[in-house]
Amino acid sequence: MTDPWVALAADTDPGERSGVLRRAHEVFTSAGRLERPVRAVVGASWRRSARARVSPDEAPVVELGPDELGPYRAAHPLARAMPVIRELMGAYATDGEHLLAVCDAHGRLLWVEGHTAARRAAGAMNFVEGARWAESVAGTNAPGTAIAVDRPVQVFAAEHFLRPVQQWTCAAAPLHDPRTGRVLGAVDITGGDRLAHPHSLAFVQAVARAAESHLALLTPPAGPDADAVRLSALGRDEALLAARGRRLRLSRRHSEIMVALARRPEGLSGDELLVELYEDESVTPVTLRAELSRLRRLLGPDLLDSRPYRLAVPVDADFDTVTRRLGSGAVAAALDAYAGPLLPGSGAPAVVRLRRRIEEQLRAALIARGDPGLLADWAYSPWGEEDLPVWRALAAAVPANQRPALQARVRGLDAEQRG
């Protein structure tokens, strides 16, 4: 049975429904009122689009030029899934006069392939490689909305928030890292009214599952780092640990210990670890030893050494990925890897210092870069919604016709923070 939240009904009459939706779209964009025929997923997305000040008459901008696009997508994890995606979708897109597209987690189109005439027509609305179709800048659209809600979504005709896109129908499904579960991007099929059927969405979902399965089968090459522990601690209070085929959700204290040890591969003495982890100086070494004993039982005896306390194998930590990319000047790639503040609920001194340092370095790089798309990614995130310097930089970076709304936001934040 079709889920109306994400897909059109099988008996949809494209011509009739398109006209009804166009009228509903005009009512919403002029009066802010939702009409009854609008599906829940679309109505929620329209509201988010309006809050993000998306103009329904503008086209998305190209953020990644040819010089930056090539290296960025070659290094992107989804590059390894493209052979499977092309095999499953390539002929379907070309023969059906459709397009297949794959975007990253920020909605930037990395690959757009398919029928020549469809590519030419899509180019008129900037549905091209390098353009950013995140919902926060392009309004309701299948790849952008699928990333926003982390669910497969179909968008038909005037369900699109941007008027230049309303002659198209698209269906997209998010693509996840099979190791960490993090959203890597989305795969999309875009075309005309013939895609206005739940089968289109089911097809894209199947492609996404096949691509994720393919990524899961690609194991790292044998070598000194083959047994590395993988630690994901950004944007979550309880870290995820992947080690030797196991995925573990750590407690908050164990998460803090792993972060501290990952940052100091040479090891820490018990006294040093106490200082790194506990604000309260009354905590005794006995308490710490008990925590480390529980962590050793969880990890296994060969992953955690003592005297000094250290991890016995290399650690691939997501926060180290961000800092490495920043160090090489790859700001867009660093932001792509940043899933949020490091263990945001932690008060452990070592975690607090590292959290602040990563945030400050990334914010400074974004402001110095002055890219409106990257600044918007930060400003419209939960951790950036009150970040006054970033909002100021964003207001200065956007085209003149978008500045009034952003400047009003800057004034409001400034007043709140002064008060």
C-alpha cells in the first residue's frame, strides 16, 4: 500500500492534480495558508522553505565549480557506489528521457546523468552538477527534502517550492554510510509526468539499498590500519564505536574516555586521565579505574592497554577527520564531515576544550571563505541558529535581494544577546 506521506497515489491524474497543486502553492506563497490537497510531507517542507526565506521564483546557485567539483566528488564516499547506481538507473533514465542525480549530504549535485534533452532542459533551472539543491536554499524538492527528513520522498509538479521546477516530477532516497549510519547524500530520478507513480519511488529506494549494500561490501585494504577502531562522536551525546565487525553505543563516560584516549595515542596516566575527564576534583582514582575496567570488558582485553592507559590500535575518529580537512584547506569537505558539536552534553574538560577548538576553527574557516551556501549550512543548523558572527557573514555574502531578511535576523540576534 502506498504511503501518502512520501509518495503519490497510483491513480493520480497528473493534469488534474497539477492544477490543484498550483492553486494551493499560490495560496501558500501569498497568504501562508495550506490547502487541503497538499500532502503532509509537502506541507511541512513548504513551511521549512518559507522559514528559510527561500524565494519561489529563484533558481539554485552553482557552488562547486569544475576545478573544485572533480576532486571533491572523486574523494566522496558515494563515488564508490556510482557504478552500481549507473548500472541500475542509467538505461532507465536515458530510455525514459529522465535524469539520474546523486547529491551529497548538503544537497550539492555531484552527478547528473541521463537523457540529453532532459539534461538541457534541467540546465535552465540549474539542476546541474555543482548546484546546491538543499531544501534550505532550493525549497521543496526530492533530493533536498529526502536529506532533510532522512526518508525517501516523491515530489510532483507544483509540490516543488520553486516555480521554475514545477514542470518536473522527482523521487529520491537518502544514502547512508553502512558503517556509521550517517547520511552521505541522496539518489534521485527526475523527469516528467510519467514518474508520477509510487513505482518511481520504490525503484529509487531499491537503488539506494543496493548502493548501500555495495558500500558495505567494500572493506578497507589490508594493512597496518585494517583493525582501526572507528569512533563517531560528533553531534551525539553517546559515541558510536565500530571495531572488528561490532558496533557499540557507548555510555557518556565511556564516550568521554574514548575521545580523550583517541586524542592522546601515546597514552595517559591515571592522574592525567582524571584531570581530562572530571571537573570535580573529589572524584577518586578508584572511580576511574572502575569505569576503565567496565570499558575494557566492553571493548575486549586487546583494545585497551594500561600503564599508561591507551588504545592498542589506531583510531579513526570523525572529529579528527574534520580537523585534518581544515588543516589542508578543504573547508567544504570539513563541513561535510561535521555532524554537530563533539559530545554536546559532556562537561569533561578535555571534551569541552576540543569541542570549542573544532567549532572555532570551522567557524573561522567558513567566515573567511565567505561562501553563502556553506555559511547557510551552519547558520540553519541546530548549533548555528544563534551564531551571530556566522549570520552576519551570511548576510554579507548573499545577493542584495536576499539581504533584508537576513539582516533582520542579525538585528534580532544582536538584540537578544545584548539583552
